[in-house]
Amino acid sequence: MNALTPTVIVSELDRYIIGQDQAKRAVAIAIRNRWRRQQIPGELRNEVAPKNIIMIGPTGVGKTEIARRLAGLVKAPFVKVEASKYTEVGYVGRDVESIIRELTEISINMVRAEHAAEVEAKAVEAAEERLLDLLIPAADWSDDDTDRTEQRRRTREKMRRKLRDGALEDRPVELKVEERLVPVQIFGAMGMEQMDVDLQNMFDKIMPGQSRDRKLTVAEARHVLMGQECEKLIDRQKVTEEAIERVENSGIVFLDELDKVAGRESGHGPDVSREGVQRDLLPIVEGCGVATKHGMVHTDHVLFIAAGAFHVSKPSDLIPEMQGRFPIRVELQALTRDDFVRILTEPDNALTKQYQAMLATENVKTKFTKTGIREIAEMAALVNERSENIGARRLHTVMEKLLEDVSFRAPDPSIGSVLVDAKYVQEKLKDIIADEDLSKYIL
Ligand SMILES: Nc1ncnc2c1ncn2[C@@H]1O[C@H](COP(=O)(O)OP(=O)(O)OP(=O)(O)O)[C@@H](O)[C@H]1O
Ligand SMILES: [Mg+2]
């Protein structure tokens, strides 16, 4: 975290997202501010509120992508939710807390995985010893003849070598395995999330795990034993404490489609519930305690990044309290032809690179020329202008159509290699582009 300065964050985001510098800067500062806050000694630390962000911009220009890449980068607990999902009648009120429960669950898994990695070496050792116990029939302990002891030791070492060489992977062993019947899932499926707080614990108590002897191969048994040994070595209490601490201080909630719930009460229609959702979200955004099955989680320092097109409604249509909790507004720009050219080629995960790699698996070599790329960008922009502007998503549909023929014919050796130049692009797409109606459906 120490190394993640705003400049570093932005340059990492640059690897995947073209342009949108303002938004990148804003999120980078917000992330760094979490770290800065935690360096502040004493009382003042608790006074620093997170500077929540609203990203405003048309569809398909990188809002979600920025948030997604950011989360991967900072290794903070991260959850993405759609604000509009919480409009359903009956869900209003209670359900917004499930955002924090989900975030906590993610954090728990994250911390547990880290702890598991720390004890892995030890668990591997312990699992190996137990596998050897299973493979070598129980010794006769009353017998303390030194020769026999020595012999047993040698057998064990021989077995160990075989085991490490992988020669015993398919051999069957018998092992006690805990099986737990968890009826809680049924409740989960019914959407009664509020019940999950105590119910899980309750069921765990009512229905103790059942042990059963099962025949497994060595490979399967190792997996089970590793799990059991890890479980023994990990301090659950510590995991929980650390996970909650992490949610409270570095959790990030990405609140998509906030514009869909913007709008004040107008007395009738869906607006009533829109304001309702905002009112429900408010305590969480402002900071409150949420009961989770791992304990109380305080949201005062959780960072919220909201996003929306705000075509119809404006951020000023949000209720005033909400506006105040999102002091940073950044606008993302509509993407130009030049952006498309860069998006097609520059990011680590650029579409041209993806298609090249995919076709390479079929021994088809694909080359995109500069003019070819320009032509693809041109056509994508054209279709965006003429039908609906769906931003960079248009590149996906255009590329798919462009290479459909090759994708289908591969690995036919007659393809050889494909040269995507301006002529190729025009030939493949001109009929569709020329026919406005057709392009609406196909591209
Ligand atoms: N600036 C960009 N640079 C690189 N790729 C981009 C950019 N903008 C969008 N994309 C690509 O386009 C697709 C859609 O982007 P994204 O999901 O971020 O859109 P969005 O802004 O969240 O739109 P919406 O408002 O519809 O949710 C993704 O595959 C993403 O990789
Ligand atoms: Mg999005």
C-alpha cells in the first residue's frame, strides 16, 4: 500500500483504460487518502471522512472498468452493486445493509486466504505426515525393539519418497471426512438476507458436523487433509478481527447506476421509491453500524464510488444529504475515433491482442495494419453516431463481425494467415454499414 502513490495508481490504470484522466486522478487520490488517514496519529484520524466520488459519463466509456481495475490493484475488499436494484418494493429499507454484509464476507475470504498462504508450508508438512499414517498400517506400539523401530522409520522414509515423487497419487486410503448439512442455503435462496445474521450460527450449533469414513485417493485425501490442517492452524478470531478492520478502513463500495435513483419525491410513480432508496442508502454512506454474522461493522470510513450516466437526472437531483456525501464529481468523456484506435491496440488486454491470441491457438496468424485499425475505429464511431452510442462496447460487436468468418473456418489450414487492413475491413463490413437498418441489428 505504501508504494501505491497516486501517480503509480494512475499509471497502473493506464495499462487498461485509455484516457479518462480526470477520473483516474480522482480515484487515485481517494485511495491514497485512505492510507494517509491511517498514518495520522491520534483522534484526528477518526475525523477524516472519505471523499466519496461520483463518476459521470455516458455508457461504455470506462466507469465500471476503472472501478474494477482499481479494486484489483489495491487489494481492498470491493463490492459492486447497482443502486437501481434496491428499488424493488419490499426490499427497500433493509436490504441495503446486505451491501456491507457482502463486503464483509469478501473481506473474510480475502484475509482467510492470506492466512492460509502463511501457514501453507506447515499445513503441507502436517498433511504429509497424516497421509503417511494412512498409508502405513498402524504400528504395534507395545513393541519397543530398537531394530523394529529403525525398520519402521525406514519404511516411512521410503514411503515419503514415493509420495513426493507422485507415485502413490491414485492409491486408495480411508479418511474421516466432516460433512455438514447446511439448510441455510434454502433461506438464502428465498432472499431473506436479514435472517442470515444469527441463523447461520444457530444452524451450526443445532446440526453438528457428521463424520463419515470415506475412501479417497491419495490425491483427494491430500486436498481434504490440507483443508483440515489449515483450519487448525488458522486463528479464526484473528481472521474475523482483521477482516472487519479491513472493511472499515479500506472497503470500497462501487455504487453503479446511481442516476437511476436520483430524483426527488414527486408524490406519485416510481419517484417515491427512488427517494426511498436514497434515504435507505444514506445511513450507510454517512456512517453507521451494520450487524453482520461476523460482528458489527462500522461504515464511517468505507469509500463509496458511485457512477451513472446522469442523462435525465443530475447529481443535483439527489437528496441534499446524499449530495453532501459525494463531494467529488468527475466527468468521463465520450470516446473519440482516436480513443478507439488506442483502445484497440494499447491496453494489455486490447481486443486485437485477444483475437490474435485466440486465433493463434488454431495456428492462424492475424495481423492488423495501422490503416485496418483506423478503419475499424472509423466504422465503430460511425455506427455509434447513427444508431446508439454504446461507447467502446461497439468495438466488441464490430470486431466479432469482422472476424466471424475466420473464427468459424479455423483451424482450416487453407486460411493460413489473415491480414486485416483497410480493404479487409471495408469488404467485411461495407454491406452492413451501408444498410442502416441492418447495422442496427448486427453491430
Ligand atoms: N476508456 C477506455 N479504455 C479502454 N477500454 C474501455 C474504455 N472505456 C470502455 N472500455 C471497454 O468497454 C467496455 C465497457 O466499459 P465499462 O463497463 O467500463 O462501461 P461503463 O462506463 O461502466 O458503462 P455503463 O454506464 O453502461 O455501465 C469494457 O469492456 C471496457 O474494457
Ligand atoms: Mg458500468
